[in-house]
Amino acid sequence: MTMQEMVAQLNKWAYEYYVLDDPSVPDVQYDALYDQLVLLEKQTGVVLDDSPTRRVGGEPLKSFVQHTHLKRLYSLDKVQSFGELKEWVEKVEKALGKTEFTVELKYDGLTINVTYRDGKFAGASTRGNGVTGEDVTEQVKTIRTVPLSIPFNGICELQGEGIMRLSALQKYNASHPADALKNARNGAAGAIRNLDPKVTAERNLDVVFYSAGYEEGLTAKSQTELVEFLKSCGMLTNFVFEKAHTFEEIRRVIEHIGANRSSYDFLIDGVVIKVNDFSLREELGYTDKFPRWAVAYKFDAEQVTTRLNDVEWQVGRTGKLTPIGKLDAVELCGATIRRATLNNYGDIVRKRLKKDALVFVRRSNDVIPEVLGSAEEGGLEIEKPVRCPACGSLLEEVGANLYCTNAEHCRPQIVARITHYCSKNACDIDGISDKTAELMVEKLGVRSVADLYSLTEADLSPLFVGEANRESKKAQNAVIAIEKSKKVSLAQFIYALGLDNVGTVTARDLASRFGSIDALASASVEQLTAINGVGDVVADGIVQFFKEAQNAEIIGRLKAIGIDPVYMERSSTGAFAGKKVVLTGSLARYTRSQASKLIEEQGGETASSVSKSVDLVIAGADAGSKLDKARALGIQVINEEEFIQMLSKMQ
């Protein structure tokens, strides 16, 4: 038996055992052939890429390396009631008509992004922030339900959930009583995000695959076809996968899953509903955070009882006070909880909360701890604050919330406004952390974002405490980043100002509608509410923001140093004016982001996938399924040389 034949046979048996749960040979037969392979590898010094011996785990890593995903990984929007789910289904049907959905389990583990190149396992990473994650290649390589080779030519990133079965958790804890794991979710996440791959191998994890991100050459046109492709690759796929055509059908599947949830050998925290057809997904598109074509129905969160010891009032960038409950430490959903949100004073009264009394706590959406209500009579009254806990100024009650009106001198407000202004989606001033902003206020007397632009390297150097001789470099980089931020776009600048309830999407809509800060500042409530997604509360907040003298003064100072962006409409005369363009394959002269920017500067719009609405496809080297789909749809296709010629004609 050749080495290739040994590897193929062992991988087949492992697939039957770990994925199908239907072994065709006893363990002793697998072990005997495995031992023969190990001996042959030692004798020859050759180890094939997909050899099962690669799964044992190598030497511990010194640190995690960052991995940039080939395509962004989105999180899912959530609903927690059938009423909310019905509204989501109706919104989808209003946009698409009658639609076929898929219903799948939502696993409680750690998202894994696996890259394959021409059929070979090329690496794996955590989801991270959706753009960049931690490289966990060596850890994931030890997981037997992640194939080291698949029948696929091209490049693809496939997503799944790293899980630890409850039976595996029980077996592990029985053999590791001194290091027993709290729950299966922590067991999986801790194993994958462990610098020692041997720890991962020891916990006997699985990865359940359910999605494809970046792909070149993948021809699946629906979730159903994708799942069949994943199965053909020898991957473990969703233990529940149902198709549904109406809200009632979806509801029946969810109710069945809920009734059987306790019988599963793994943790789930909900159900995922997706539009099945990929071309329809393209029509719905994405928000800044979520795909519009999928939603997670969350089951009721775990709930515990603990003691509320005290209430701390935090001050945000708008001056709003948020009460935070300080709790006796309690384990909840695998985490130790010591603090939880109380929303506002009205919420405290409504829930009859008292200090030094037991309360019910849950993790809202399994993330943010929330106090649900009182669990016993008695306790001490929680007093409604009259003055700001940070600066001592009198508070003002607006609606359900309390506000500190001392915006100009209240330190937490100033710090929060600075860190928000410097954040990535705002002015993207790298190097200004919360701690640095606090030191700016305390040591340098910074009182507004406008003060940032007068800071020098000498001012900033003492704030960066670290390794020897690095302070000046960090300060220099911060000064460069501050100067660079003067070229911020209008949408980013609107978001950076920190208007209450204005996120990145609304900021873009405001920039497009009004075109400049001056126009936005003079907008009426009626003009603002005419924008889709802007309600009375948001509109009132925007109008009030620009009425305040302090804000007007800061904006005036920013304009004086050259920060007065205007909305740049796409050119109506550029080479790509009015065209939706898809880039596929590799370009020799430009990176994909550079090419996208050039297209947009010339009036075009870039899209990530090919559909009937696409006007043009630019195909570089190794173009795959997108090129095939474009030709099938009769869409114009050009190569890189033709792309460069189109650009040069406009110069």
C-alpha cells in the first residue's frame, strides 16, 4: 500500500467516524494502519499535506498572527420573538415576493474561517472584527472534521462554528479533574484561541460548516447547493437543515428545534433563517453590520440570581447618565458577571430594584448582562441622582434619561467625544486610545476635538509610556494621523461629531442629502424626517446639536483649520459613470481596493458578486466562477489592459 493510498484510506475512515458517525472499521484497524503510516513517514521523511498525522498538534506558538480575510465576515441581526421574526419575513417578502428560506441551528461556539487553495488547506482564522482575525491555522489543523484537502480548484474561504460536543466535554473533564472546563463553549473557544495546538487536539473539537465567504470557482447558487458542496468536501454540516416558504413553516421548525434542544449533544443559542437563493441575497444586500437576507432567532437567555450591591452612574459623550449595577460575582453563560446595565432610573423603579437585595440577571442576546428585576423584598432604596457624579453639575431630565449639561467641562464627556471622533469609522486617528484621551484631558488640558489639531510631538510624547525610545515614535505617528484626518469625508465627519443616535449608515444618508455641514446644520425636522430611517427623535437630536453654542464653536474651529468636507457625488462623465462593476481575479497593476477606488472616482459603483444588475466585469488572472456567471448572463467582460485603457482615456 503506497503512502497516498494509506492517507486516502485513513481520511475515508475518519470521515465515516467523525462526520457520518457511522464507522466501517473498528478502532484497532484504523490504529494499525495509522501506525504503519507514521513509521513510513519517519523512514522516508515525507509527510503528505493531508496526512492525518498532521493533526496531532505541533510546538506551542509564541503569539497569534493577524489574518485579513479575503472577504468581510458579517455578524447576524437578531430577533427574540416570533412577532419580530414575522416582521423580518414580511420585509423580505415585500422586497422579493414569495421567497424560499432555509432554517438551521445557531451553534454556541467560535466562528472559524478556513481558506483552501486549489483543494489544499491553506489556513484558518477566527472571525475577529469581521475584517481581521487571529491566525489559528495550527490549532484548526488538529480538528478532524476540517478536511486537509477538498475536491475544489480555486480559492475559497469557508466558515463554520468550532464546537465541543457535550459528550466530549464530559469525557475531557473526567480525565482532567484539576482543569475541568466550565462549559462546552468555553472549551471550544479556549482550545482554538490557545497558543498550544496540542491543547486543541486534546479537546476533540468539531467544526460545523455553513457558509462561504470569498470564492473563486465555486458554482453554488443557493444555500442548499452550498451545503451539498460542503458535504461533497467531507465536511460536517448543520445537524438541522430545513427549507420553508412561509413564516408559519419557519415557526414550526423553530418550535420543533426548541422542544428538542436539550437532547442535542452540543450547545445552541438559537436558529438562523436565510434566504436560500444567492441572487436574491444580492438584491437585498447588507447594512453596515448585517446581511439583510439572514437573521438569527435567539432562544431565551440563561438567567441567574445574584445580589445587587450598589449602582454606579456612568457619563457618556452626550452627557447621558447610564446606571450600572455592581453585583456579587456570578457565573452566567460561561462568563463571570460582576456588572450589568440598568438602562435608566425609570427602569430601576419599574423593576423595583433595591441595593443589597437579590435580583434576576441574564445575558441579553448572550452578550450584555442585564438586570431583569427584583428577586426578593427588602433592600435599600436607590436614590435618583441630582448632580453629575463626575463634575457635580446639576442634572437635567429629558424623557427617560438624566443628562449632565456641563458638556464643556465634564471630563468623561470630553474623553468619550474624543475617542469617538478618533474611532475608525469616524476620523480614523490611529493611536488615540481611551487611556491616551484621558491623559490628553488631564495632562494637556484638551477640552474638545478641535484641540487635537494644535498638539505637537513634544506634547504627546510624555503620554505614551512603554518600551524605551518608543514614546517619540508613537507621538510622531499620532501627529501624522491627526493631520491626515483633515481629509475626512463628509459622512465620516458627520459620524465623528457624535450626534445622538446617528450611526454610520444615517451619516452617509445625511451627507448624500445635504452635501455639507452648513446645509445639515440649517436643516429642519421636516427635512430630516423625510430621509428614510430618520425619525422624530433622531431629527430633534440633530437640530438640537447644531443649536448648541459649544458645538457651533467647535465646528467653526475645525472649519478654520481646513476641515469642511463636502459630499462628492459620483462623476456623471467618468469612464464608469452609472455602471455597476465587479472585479474578479488578480490584477497586476492594482490591488483590488485601488482598482475599486479608481472605478468610484470615475463614477462607477463596485459590487462583490455578479447578478443581472451588474454592467461590467473586470477579469484579472485566475478569474473563476464570477467570470463564468458573467458570460452566462451576457454581461460585458474586459481584461486588465482594457481597464487601464478606459482609465487613461479620461486622464
